[in-house]
Amino acid sequence: MKVPVEFDGIRPFEPEELPQAFGRLLADEQFRQVLAYAVPGVPFEKVREKMLACKTNFDFQVEFCYGFIQSLADKLTKGCDMDSSAVDPSGRYTFVSNHRDIVLDSGFLDKLLIDNGFNTTCEIAIGDNLLSLPWVKDLVRVNKSFIVRRGLTPRETLAASRLMSDYMRFVIEEKHDNIWIAQREGRAKDSDDRTQPAVLKMMALGSGREGVVEKLRRLHIVPLAISYEYDPCDYLKAKEFQQKRDNPAWKKSATDDVVSMQTGITGYKGRVHYHCAPCIDAWLDSLDPATPKTEVFDVIAAHIDHEIHRNYRLYPSNYIALDMLRGDSANAGKYTADDKAAFNKYLAGRLVKIDLPDKDEPYLMERMLTMYANPAVNFIKATE
């Protein structure tokens, strides 16, 4: 299958490009350090031999990524599973999910798709703001990622969005692969997960004369709820909130992104659950054709949000945080006194990790509680 040249700047590497990409990666000192962490105790020559034997991106994921993600799940979670009963493993889907972790949201999904009987993983949408190091850009393109260009002029953004929409349809219909894309640009720092209509507009921008609904239908969107018991980056997100509050002009640096990626990968997550809602194709078919064009993306975004919210898996920490924020015990039946003591101890430990000159502890605590409470708030609303 020939991939059109217009996609060359954003697509993953093709199989014939992998040997050169592997060569660059294996020659990079930083990547070699990452390898030593990912496959400890294996001689470099053995790793090199195994990597060069990978003929496809999927081979690379199975040989290297699957084992690494499994080891993270074994060491840093109390279990990582997925309910995919609402979808057919032989289908091809665009998974639109809430966004908790820069690397592992899609990393865990790839592993779980294999565990759940899918014969392929996902092509992953990743912002170019995370690809400042050449070896990282090579690695993500080996690992089936396609690139979302950020920081463009409005005209450039329109052209880039149209290209990406066409590419996503090509992945589903011609490559017969799945896609993962976050419901919004960047992570929802307060865990109040909302689909940005702009993401749906991008998906519907591609070439072709069909209407918006038909273009989205061709992508076979599956809302995907991701639930982490503990967010390893919770204290970093709280710190960012105070930095922005104290200095509205404050901006994250590339180093901040790297620290978030490292912390997300290596931090403890507790229980992790992924839940696929039904594909929205049938729901799109039932959409009122009279829905004004100005409202259609908002209506579809609201449906995706409802599906994600109702499929969260909640943990004692979510209910405890909600009661602590509201100053009541409305959800006391969902947790024990020991659960509450353990969560308070956990939060105190997170607070200690925040290094700021004018540390506002009550504010930082409120921010962390809000992060854990919002999934419960949204779940309760969606299931009432």
C-alpha cells in the first residue's frame, strides 16, 4: 500500500524506513540510557540484534513496548485492565479519550488492545511540542505516532488540520488501523474532562463533499474513559496552577514537559481501568438533521463527554476528595476511615514534593482535591 506523499511530514515511519531510524536511535547516547532502563540486564548487542530484526512498527511494539508497558503495570499499578465489550475487536476505531498521562494513556491502550484480542494497536496523535529531541521524534514515529503541529498561524492551522483529518481517514480506511487521540489539546489539569469541539472540527475538515456527520462517522469514534486511582503528576499539576495564578504570563518549558513525562511513567498509579463506550456511529445516525451547523460539534462533544463520564471507574480517593472539598460526608458509604487516613497521608506527601518560593499550601491542597473530585462529580451527573 502506497502512502500519499502529502502525509510524509506527519505520518509514522513506513517499514522500509525503519532500519535507518533504528540506526539513528541505537547510535544516540540518551536513547541507549532509555533502553538500559526499559530492558535492564540485557546486553546492548542483543537488544540491537532484536531491534534490527523488527520488520514493522507493530513488530517493534510487540518486541519492545509491550514488555516495557507490562513491567510498568506490574511495578507501578495495582492492576491495569480494559472493558472493551462494547466494541468488536475486528473493527477499526478512533478512540477519543480523556487525557491523564502524556505517554501512558496511549501506551497502556496499545497493550490492552492486544490483551483484549485486537490484532493491531493504534496510531497515536502526538503534539510536536513534545518532540524537541531528534531521538524522541524518531522513537515516536517508530512507535506508530503521527504528528500534530502546534503553534501555527490561523492559515497554517487550517491547512495542517485538513491534512491531519485526511490522514486519519486514510489510517482507518486504507491502513486498516486504529487511532488514539485525546479529547482536548493537553491534559485537563483539574480532571474536569471535556471534549474540545475544535478537535471534532479538525476531524471533519478533510477533503470530500460529505457533511460533517458523515465525515465523523467514517472515523468510527469510540469514547474511551481512562481512570487512574492516583495521578503521579498531581503535585506537578497543582504547582502549575499556582505558577499561573501568581504570574499569568508563566509558560511551561520543554524541561517541564520532560519532567512530566518521566514522572508520569515512573510514578505509582494504583488501579488503572480503561472502558470503551459503544462506537458513536449509530448515535450519529439518530442525530436530528435539523441541528444547526453552529451547534452540531457542541452536541457531539457533549455526547462523547457523557459517554466518558458514565464509564469512569471511581475509587475511594475520588469520593473522599469530593466530601473533603464540600465539607460533608455525603459519600461516606463509598470509603472507610482507613481509606480516608491513607488518602490524607498520600496528599500530605504530595504537598511536600512541591517546591515553590511562596508555597500556598491551602490553595495547592484545594487544587489536588479538585483533581480527584471532578471525576466523581461528572460520573454522578452522568449516571443520575
